[in-house]
Amino acid sequence: MIRRLIEADIFNAPVNPPEEQIRFWLSECRTPELLIALVEKYSEPVKRLSLQRPLLIQAVSSRETEIERLLHEEEEYERKLDKEYWAPLKEELEIWRHKK
């Protein structure tokens, strides 16, 4: 769902989108073809963001299959962080539930 919303935002953007919007796209885009196009079009923000999102470097070389693999790894990593974040909170909620 988020992937489609980002795609729609990119396709409906003005001719000269604000820098903040470009950074958002480069940080969140999950579509390899669009990511390649964004990297080709907005090389300056890519240089600054590639430390935060290393797969942008792969998008520069336009290796779509490698980008797909890296996107998958990125998503798995985010899921892992999510689980780690929510685990103690879920335990706390469970304790509260049993106290009632």
C-alpha cells in the first residue's frame, strides 16, 4: 500500500518538486525502476542520502535485480527492528492484561 502511495506521489509531482519531497522519495521508494529513474534525475540528493540508504549506490549502476534483492533485505531489516521495538511493549501490555 505504501509503495503505491509513493508511486502515485512521484507520478503526480510538480515539474520541479521541492528538495524535501525528493529526499522522501529517495528514502522510501520501493520500486526498482522508479528508484533507478529517481537516482538518474536527482544525483545531488543521492550523494547525501547514500550513507543512510546504501542501496541508492546500486541504483546508480542501474542493476535492477540487485536493487530488488537489496530492497528485500532492507524490508527484512525494518521488520526485525519493528519486532525488537514492539516486543517489550507487547510484554508490558500482556502483564497489564493479566493484572485485570
